[in-house]
Amino acid sequence: ALACREAIVKFHGQAAHAAADPFNGINALDAMILFYNGIGALRQHVKSDARIHGVITDGGHVANVIPDYTAASFMIRAGNLTYMNELVEKVKKIAEGAAMMTGARLEWIHPSPANSDMVVNYPLAEAMKVHLDALGLTMPEAVAEEGQGSTDWGNVSYVVPSVETS
């Protein structure tokens, strides 16, 4: 499993009429678009086991008002906690840069603890396979595979010996 951290990104600006008063607005949607494009630029520079993906959950409401609020949910994943934490900081710096470029205020939230990558205990997996095979249950050989999803079971694997099979 990949290490994973969710980030809720919100930008707060200043609403203004887009035709009559645009110079008094701070466009939170511009900040979000700059942030989103910044993530796209970062993607070509991450390791092959990393994933950064997200969705804009609030982008404004009407076309003739400069949006004063936008929100998005992003997931940052990597093959291990160390690299995931490094990527989380890079993503946050992109958000801070977007806020500075537009004058919007950034709100950065981690709604839950990070999920750790999975640490498989291979001796335990081998012993488990021997016993399950003896009972007539077939368990595949435990082999190292590149992580694809994320689970809180990874957090458990940092504390107690754990086995995960596909």
C-alpha cells in the first residue's frame, strides 16, 4: 500500500462584480487554478511510485461575480512515508505560491491522519502460508509489489508484524 495524506485546500478572496468592480476583487478561483496547474507541473518531477490527484469541490457560483471562495480535496501518495511527507510540503508550497500570486488567503487542512505505507513481515507471511496450506487454504507467496492503493492497515504495520496479500 502507498502512504497517503489528504489535504483540503481552500482559498479565500474578495467578491466583486466582474464587470463593474473587478479591481476590488481578489479571485479565489484564480488561486485555485494556479494551484491546480502547479500540481500538474510538479507531477513530471515525482518518483514513479507517487500519485497526486484531486478535485475542485467549490469553484464559485455565478460567472459575473469574482469568486471569494474555492475549495478542493487532494490526495498525495508515495511509496513510503518519508517521500510522501516531502511531497505534501511541496504541494503546500505550491498552494502558498498561488495565494501569494493572487492575494487570496490559503486555508490548508489535513482532515485525518496520514495512512502509512505497508511494511510486510515476510517471515510471518511465510509461516502463515505454511499453516494455511496445511489446512487446505491456498495463500499466494508474499512478494514485494509496488503499492497501488492506500489503507490504514499500513499504520498498523508500523506497530505490529503484519501481512498483506493480493
